[in-house]
Amino acid sequence: KEQTKIANFLTEIDTRIQTLEKKKSLVESYKKGVMQKLFSQELRFKDDNGNAFPEWEEKKLGNVFKSSKGKGLSKDKVSDHGKHKAILYGELYTTYNEVAYTIMSYTDFDEGTKSRVGDLLVPCSTTTSNIDLANVTAIIENDIRLGGDITILRTISFGIDNIFYSYYLSHHKKYELAKFGQGTTIVHLYYSHFKKMKVDVPSLEEQTKIANFLSDIDIKMETLNTKIENSKAFKKGLLQQLFV
């Protein structure tokens, strides 16, 4: 009887984890599909009065964003604690997604380029493949120390929502951006390579609506992910207590 009680209880936990993972997978699929429709303009939002937004303009990326570089700040100078928040280039494809809501690394060294709200970060090099470099992360804080091998895209004029462009470039332009990578053993991707790439420029209001909509989906996914991890941790702790 005790075996059966334990087995049934653990099965219920496993079922909950599987249900949460299925929900997360469905939300991920929905996000992918809705981004394709939004960025291809198959799906368009209306303004707050129910009117259509203006047509999207097409510009060269170099006419929308200027570029600067991260510098210094070696890996041995970064830790979980320190006076300054910090980002290394490798973290852009291992730690962060489209928006860096929570900065994971710190440093006591006053090195690195300081971020500005509205920056977009693109890793400059990798030893894997071009596609790993086509990850664009929006920064929403000032004074984060940015290490070397990071391309920083900063808007040339007003009217740009960096979170919109983090989604747009990381997904809609991902493969096009990756094609600008150069090299074999080490692949490099620099602003000078892709600044002539054509990008769409919706009105700022439509950019922000799209950015908020996609951010809400990511918050739902993160909530599900937290529940999954908590359930797994609960099961692990329970197993230790039941069988010891």
C-alpha cells in the first residue's frame, strides 16, 4: 500500500511537469508562428483609435543604427558579485534571449564600454557557426559594462524601439544576418559587414505594440519555465526524503 501511495504521488508530479512542458511548447510554437505573421506584415495591429498604422518603410540598417564596440573586461574579471553589472560576448548566445531583463554577471573592474538604454548587442565572433552570431539582445539599463567582441547598435534618431528590433533581427532577419559572418575556424560578424542590410521601419507606436505583445508571450513562457523547474526541484527533494 505504501509503495502504491508513493508511486501515485510521484506519477502526479510527473504528469504536472509533462503538462507544463507541453504548455510551454505550445506557447513557443505560437510565438514562432505569430512572429512570422507580424514581421511579414500578414498580421497588422491597429492604433488605439482602431485605425491602420502607416506603411512600413525600408531602410539600410546603417541608416537606422550607428555602431560602437565593447572593450576590455576579460572573463576572469567577471563574477556573480561586484560593483558593476557586466555582459561578456559569449553570454549573448548562452545566457540572454531577446531582452536582457536580468543581468547575470558583475565585475569590480571599471572596464568595458558602458551601455545605454536602447542599445542592441550583437556578438562579434564564435568558434561554432554563423547562425550563433545572429542573436540580438536589447538592453534596458544604463552603465552595464560591455566586454570586447560585442557590437553595440545605437539608434541614430528617435522613433526606434530596441526591443522590437531585438525580436525582428533575431528571428525575421536571423538567416540573412548570419550570412554576413566571415571566417572558418573563428567566424566574425561586424557592423561593417551587415550595415547595408535592408530592414523594415514601422511607426514607433506599431513597433512598441509588437514589442509589448511578444514580451508578454516571453513572460508567460518564463512563468511556465519557473513552474517546471520548481516542480522538478520539488520532486528531487521529495525523492531524497522518501527513499532515505
